[in-house]
Amino acid sequence: MSPNARSCSWPLAAGLLVLALAVLLWVFQDTYRAIVEIWSRSETFAHGFLIAPISLFLIWRMRAEWVQLQPTPSLLGAALLLPLGFGWLLGDIADVGVVQQFAVVAAIPALVVGVLGPRVAWRMAFPLAYLLFAVPVGEALVPPLMDFTALFTVQALQMTGVPVYSDGLFFSLPSGDWSVVEGCSGVRYLIASLALGTLYAYLTYVSLWRRLVFIVCSALVPIVANGLRAYMIVMIGHLSDMKLAVGVDHLLYGWVFFGIVIFLMFWVGSYFSDHGRAQARPPLDRTPTLNPDSRGPRPARALLVALACLPAFAIWPSLAKHLEGPPADAVGKIGLSAPLVEGWRLLPGPLGDWTPHYLDTDAQLQVAYEDSTGRQVGLYLAYYVPHQDRGKLISTQNVMIPQKDPVWQMPREHGVRLQDAPVAQVVQAQLRSRDTRLLVWHWYWVAERHVANPYLGKALEAYSRLFGRDDTSAGIVIYAPYDLTLDEAATVMRAFLKDAFPNLEESLKAGAPR
């Protein structure tokens, strides 16, 4: 085959790829638009605007290599797109945006495999895989990173002789009070460092182990550095009698420090570059070149293979539409009522002035009970019924208190197992205001099962909707005040849960639309 004949197949393949990508963007435009909207409104994911240009630049940079290969359309692309489309469908019916976003971004490399062939796609493997950094993911890391930052800061203060009293995410110094909020978690530094570090490792190193070591370092270094950043900000505030590092300069110090850390990490990493000592090309460059005598794909075959990829991803939004619930105005009356609990008297109003923060519920119920000894327990239900505009029960926006609440603080929240109780596991939170301390247990009721794990809850939601079962769900919260120890509140809550559980189940089932 002559060079001219080989080059003629690339315009055809490139045209088919552009067409397929355009169809992909159009079919899943809502999901792609959601990704861009997150980039626009969140500083944590603003780097997403740079990922696609970087990937395109890397592909163009190696054009002298992949252009020597013959595009060979493959049905493997359609085989990859089918599970990705099904994953998108599961994300849609469970309302898990990040699953949908991963699926539509991963569909781009799958299309390249289908239209250009596995060998060409393998040559572009890193730039195509790098596109996954465009997915705005990482919010699940915020709570553990907040805990680490608080613990690191407190221990560093104690090691340097500064007296400090800590209570979970809140700690006090003689000069003032501090708390670790979401912006202090360092997740934005971690994500940015990981994206930059992965790119740097690819461009700087040849051996796989050097690349992996640097990528791991780019994940660990910002976590430790964020702990140091928090410690230094607290020390600056402490030594300046709370005049510095408590306002806008707080954020400025953070980004300046992060920039210095990244520069030092890259500077140290440059001393371990192995490009000059490499005897072989990196693994991604070991694709065999095309035999000049081989024939390129016929236009008709290339078109048929490319078209076979289209239904592999175009069918899923139609299926999602079919699985949608009824219109919101078609939902009947929701008869949610307070359960009657033997041995407990229903009080005329809620317990205190605290209400959990659940958005877009179809019904809410907040009541309080008292037993014969005067012990009191509060109960809150957030009810969601299936319809097209339903809210999300399991969401990072549904919390016990919103960030920077003017009245309430939440020093701790973690999962606990309950012994000798009808619910095996709950999420336990400690809340406090100026005058009140509350112990809170909360969990989900999904597919008539009680679960505390949000991932299991989402899986149950997807299962119910996929198989046409009733997916009415609810958030359940019980809480009680305490003075000195948690045991006093936990004891009364466990007793209430045992007594209330049968009738609570009936109230949840009876609340479905009718």
C-alpha cells in the first residue's frame, strides 16, 4: 500500500470520529452540561476546563507516531460502549451524577477504539485516559480529609507547646476558636495535585514504577501539606492575636503554600527523570507499526462499524425516559402520620428548635415523644415518592446541619453499629448549640430496607426502579438531648427505637401515594 493510499483512510476515519463524537455529545448533552456547570461554579473542579485541551495537545504531539498506523474500525468499541451506557442508565435511575459523568467521559475513548481501532487507541492511551480527570469527583473524600486535618493540626499544636482543647472538628486556643470546614479539607489541593502530578509523571518518566511512585506522591504530599497549611494558619492567627490569617488572607496563604509545595515536588521529581538512561520506549509506545503492504479498511466497512457504535450508546437515554416515574401532579395524596408508640406519649410539638436539612422532600414529619419517666426523643422523617421531579434522598446536600450554621455545630459524625436494636447500623452525629447538646442517629429507608450506607442505599434505589418496584424512600432521624455523656441519650434512643420500630414501618408503608 502506498503512503498516499494510507493517508487517504485517515480523513475518512477522522470524519467518522468527529461525527460519532458529535452524536455522543448531543445524545448526552444534559450530562456533559452538568459537568461544565460544576466546573464553572466550583473552585475544586475548575481545572476541568484544561483537561480536554491538554489531552488534545498530547495526542497532536505524538501525531508522527500514530499517523503511521492504519485506522481499523472495530466492533470492540460497541462492546465497550454497551456497559458504559448501562452504567449511565444506572446512574440516571439512582440519580448519581458522578456515575453518569464517568460513563459519558469514558465513552470518548471507547468511540476512538470503535472508529480508529484498538492499535491507534492504544497509542493514544494516556491522553484518552487523562480525560477522566475532567469528571468532577472527590466530594466523598471531604469528611475523612476534614478529620485528618483537624487531628493533624491539634497534634502539631500540642507538639509545639500551644495549649489546645479539641472537640472533633472544633478546637480552642487561648487566643480564639477554630473549626475545620469543607474548604479546609484540602480536597481541591489533592485533586489538582493528582491531575498535575499524573501529567508530570507521564512527561518526565519512562519506567512504569517511577510514574506510579510519583503519582502516589502527588496524592500523599498535598494531604500532609494541607495539614501543615492549617497548622501554620492557626499559628499565624494565634501569634498575631487573631489579626492575621482569619479573613481573605486565610485563602491566599493556602494557595501560595500549595503553589510552593507543588513546585518543590516537581523540582525534586526532576532529579529522578529516566529519559536519558532509558534503553527502551515507554510501554505505550510499543505498538507495532503497520505493515506497508496491508490494505486499509474499505469505506463501507468503516462506515458500518462506526454506525454500529451509535446504537450502543444512543439507546440508553430512551430507556431512562421509559423508566421515569409519573408526573409530579399525578402523585396522589401522601398520608404521612406520626406512629403510635406503646409506652410513649406524643408531645404537642417538636423537641427543641433543630430540624435536619433535607431538600425537595415530598413530605416531612417532625414530632417528639416522652416516656413515663420524662425521657424525651425526637423523630424526623423526610419522605420521597417516585415521580419525574422527585428530590434526592441520598445527597451531600441532605445533612444534619448545613456548613457554617449560625446556631448549631456538629463536631463529629460517623457510622456506628447498634447492639440489640432493630436497626443494625446508623450514622451517629453529635450536635451542639449554645444551650443544647443532641445525640442524633440517622439512616435511610429504601426498598423497605433500613440502611446507613449511602452507596448501598443508591444501589437499592437503582434496583427498585430498574425492575419496576416501589421505590418510595425516606430519611429517618431520631435524636435526644444529653448533658454530660452520650450514654444517657443512647439508652433512651435505643429503647424508643425498639418500641417504635413496628409502627414506624407501618407509617412509612402507609405514607405511599394513594
